[in-house]
Amino acid sequence: MPRVAYTTGTELDPDHKEIHFSLDYIHSSIPESRKHHEIMGVLTHEMVHCYQYNAFGTCPGGLIEGIADWVRLNAQLSPPHWKKEASGKWDAGYQHTGYFLEYLEKRFGTGLIRRMNEKLRIERYEEKKFWTEVR
């Protein structure tokens, strides 16, 4: 498998999910002392995908991945190579967006990311409208 992990719907219906995880990645890329932490971090990220919403398929992928990494970050399961970076785009995805969401949650209050997920459940993503209404 070329990726670390991914989550997908099943043939049964899109509400049933499968998480696929590369054991080769864990075996060959992670030091023994970090294996448990990394497995828990990757599974946490992928579990978020099972419960998050995507604005009926209109939400940018970077935001979807960033929300999953924000949860991983807040579960204290981030790997040591993650770094807060001020450069780049906020919606680059994964830890870059995760740290941006962490900043927003601190700036605008606890529960912001949960409110974002709820907004992604009930309406299509329109960038300006989404960000001005979510606060």
C-alpha cells in the first residue's frame, strides 16, 4: 500500500467505513519506541474521517485532513516531526491546517472546530460564507 492509511466507505453503504492501515509503514519507518504512539495517532486521524462531515462533498480536502490532524494534535498523538509553520497556505492540509485550526480554536474559543463540523454536516461549503458564519 503506497500510503500510511486511508478510510473509505464500504459497498454496503457510505455510512459503513473501513480503515486501511499500512503495517509495512509501521514496521519499516517508525522506531520501536514510537510504534504504539504512531499507530494510535494514525488510527485517531482515520477515525475522525469516520465521523466528520464534508459539506456534501464540497469541503476542500485540506480542511478535511486538517480537522483530522487537529484531533490527533489535541489527543497529544502528534509525531515529533510536526512543526508549527507560519509560512505556506492554511489549507495545505494535515498538520499545517491542524495547527491553523488550533490557533483558531484558541483565538475564537473552545468548540469552534466542533461547530465547523456541524456546519459541514448541514450545508455546502462556500468559503466566504463558511468562515464568516462559523464563529
